[in-house]
Amino acid sequence: MHREISKTIAPRQPDDDDVAPLKARIAELEDEIADLEVEVIDLELELEAAPDPDLLADIRRDIEQGDAEYALIRIGRAIGW
């Protein structure tokens, strides 16, 4: 004869010893995420500030061809003047 399993028995609840390491690991991962978010922002700002290599080549070519005035115009446009 088969025994019937009682449906009134609640599953075992995790105790603090089970949960504490998980909470600590979650806190570590949240700190890592925050650090990575700051790093991404810093890299985005650095990328925005980086000069365009094509623009630098154009300025260099202008100077080599003796057209310093146009090189200065390009530089002014690049910095927002």
C-alpha cells in the first residue's frame, strides 16, 4: 500500500546560514556593477574628447601644404569656435 504525502507540510525555509553567503555575493556583484558603470561613463567621455584621426590628418596635410590659415580654421571648428 502506498503512503500518501501530506500536502500540509511546508517546504523547508532557508535559515540565515544559507542566505548570508548569497546576500554577500549579491552585494559584491552590485559593487562590481557600480564600478563598471563608472568606468563606462569615463570611457565614453574619453572617447568623445578624442580627436578625430581624419581631422588630424587633414590639419597635418594643410600645414604641410603651407595652408596654416585653413588648418587653424579646422582646429577652431574642432574645438567649437
